[in-house]
Amino acid sequence: MVVVGIVAFVALGLGMALKDTGGNALATAQTTLATLVGTARAQAAVHQTQAMLLIYGSRPPAGDAQKFLRLMQVFRDETPTGASRTWVPAGSAVELPQGVFLVPPATVGLIAPGVVWPTNPPLLSTVGMGMNPNQPVGTPFGGGNPAAFFVQFNSDGTVSQVGNQAYARLVVATATRSTANLPQFNNAGAVRGLLIRPSGAITFVNDALSF
């Protein structure tokens, strides 16, 4: 009986660990986003320039499937007083955990079959982001002018791109891959992310309804 009890306890623990794998990965992704946002703000303030967090946004097959909505990096403007901008990396590129992706503003073709994704209001979107036309050369974002979403910060740490919303939002969710190697978001109820206020301050958000 004791042996049976121990086996049952271990099995229960293993089951709970497997069940929570997505939650742990989302929490890790959320912390990663917060760290990168903090790094971008610090780069802007310390160097008295603009800085941005770039997220790789080129869809497969033209873009790199492994980087799409997963790879991100902080850059700062090295020539704040110049006529043109020269963006340089401030740290290495970072990838989100496997199976976790940033939710883009448009999710067409990215929703798993049978999943109902919120669209009105657009709770799960990277509102406050846009396409950056100046891709830094010699980085994971350079070469072939790949698309990228971004959140940009001014030299005082405030957000310079917030769209028409009160806050910029970075949202991550779990997804599987389709036969076309595109992420298929599979659980609209299990998301995490950040609200980024115009001041640059962030708030952790752990469920869809709180966005």
C-alpha cells in the first residue's frame, strides 16, 4: 500500500508539472519581456537618446519561422543629434521559450482550428507597436529588410509609440505550429503580458480579462 501510495503521489506530481508547462513558459516569457523593456528604457535614459525593443515580424515562408514572433532585441539610436539614425544593438538577441509567441496586432491565419480569439475589443494584441522601417544591419533583423514590430522609448524613458490606445501592450500566448510552420494560437484564455504606460512604467498582467 505504501509503494502504491508513493507511485500515485509521484504520478500526480508529474501530471501537475506537465499540465503547468505552458504556464511556466508564459511566466518566463513575461519576465523576459519586462527585462527587455527595462533595458530599452535604461538605454534611452543613460545615453540620452531613443531606444527600442524590436520583435521579429516577418512571416514564413519569406521570414525565418524560428524567429517569427519569438526573437527580440534592444537597440538604441547612436546618433541622436544627426540627420539620420544609426541603430546599434544594446545586448544580444533573445528568444521566447519554445511554444510561446508574441501575439501580433493581426492574427489572421494564426488561430488554431476551433479556438475563439477575442477581437472586440482587441484585448490580445500588441497595441502601440508598428513596423520599423530602419532595420539595423548586421543583426538578426538585418538583411533582406525583414519586418519588425517595435516599442520605442524617448530619452526620458517615456513611450514614443503608443498608437491610439492609452497603453502599449505586449501579450504572449502558447501556440503550436501549422504545416506551413506558422504559430497557431491555441488558448485565448491562457495569456500573460505587460501593460506599458505612456510614462514607460509597466504592469504585469496574468489573464486576458485584465488587459
